[in-house]
Amino acid sequence: MLEERGALALDNGGVLGKVPLGMDMSSRLVVHNYGTVSGDDGRIDGDVINYGLISPGNSPGILTITGDLTLKNDSVLHMEIFGPTAYDQLIIGGNFVAGGVLELDFGGYTPGFDTAYDLFQVSRMSGNFSEIRYLNLAENFDTDLLSRGFDNGIFRLIMASNDGPVIPGDPGNNAVPEPSSGLLIALGGLAMLMLRRRNSPISLI
């Protein structure tokens, strides 16, 4: 077990590889530019602030952070997805603040339709990735079929077929069924009613 009572900082290409199980960070771990944290089914007890690179697995693996994880704008989070059960996972006991670049490395693997990959398990998630990069794709891999969303503490990735499942919170699932003629008539009547009451306040509660 590695214990650090203050703050441990990784600078100038410093690497914390194969995170020890039960690494005790009483304050926080700060990963600066060019620093790297790579996990191998390890655990960090404390908060992590990342300006560099985090790669949870060692082809692949699970990294557990008992505190908060904050990804800064210049950071990279590298996740490997090599099979239905062989993919990186992050388990975060505190808050997960997304930022920077999310890299999804498929290593030539093509996910099957409707197979779910639960990449992050968190208490609360906020923020956004500035970019998502897809690495080492197999030939004819259509990334447009990848759906992702955050629901009940899980950030989930699914290779969805055209009529596959909808992930709650996924903005990519925006298909609208064609309305019937009866519905069009009803909508026309509703539009006339709204014109008459256009000055009335509208409540969405």
C-alpha cells in the first residue's frame, strides 16, 4: 500500500503505473500536463484532479477512485474496449466532473448490436467532454451507431441497430414517428387554441 498524507503531484512526464490496490491519498492526487495514471484493477482512496492522461486499465482493467474525479480541459481519459466483457471501467465514489478529451480505443474490435458497455459508475456526473476520439477502429466500423448516455449512476455505451434501444439522456436518439391523420387534426385544433391564448403564461411544471 502506498500512503501519501498530503497531495501527490505528477509533473513533466511522471507516470503512476499499475496503481496499487488501496493507495491511500488522504488529500488528493494531481496529475499535471504530461503526467500519466494507468490502472490495473487498482484503487485510489482520495480525490483526483487530472490535467494529463488517465488510462484506467492495463489492457483492459478497472480503476476505482473513492473520492472525486475532475478532468480539466487539457486532460485525456483513455478507455479501452476490446470485447463484451473486456473493457476499461472507472468506479468513482464521489463526483465525476467531465472535461477534456475522451478516447475510446477499440483495438480493432467491433461491438455487437445492443451490447452495453458500462464505462463509468459514479455518484454524480457533470460537465462535458470537449471531444470524443475513436481509435483503432475495425474496417467499416460505423461510429454513428454508437449511443451513449448517463442513467442511474452509469455512463453507458451501446452499439445500437437502427431500431435498437434508446438510452435515457442520449441526445442522439431523436427519431420521431410519423403522426397519424387523426393526430394531425388534433394538433391543428390545439394550434388554434394556442393562438387565442398566446399571451397567457405557460407552465412546464
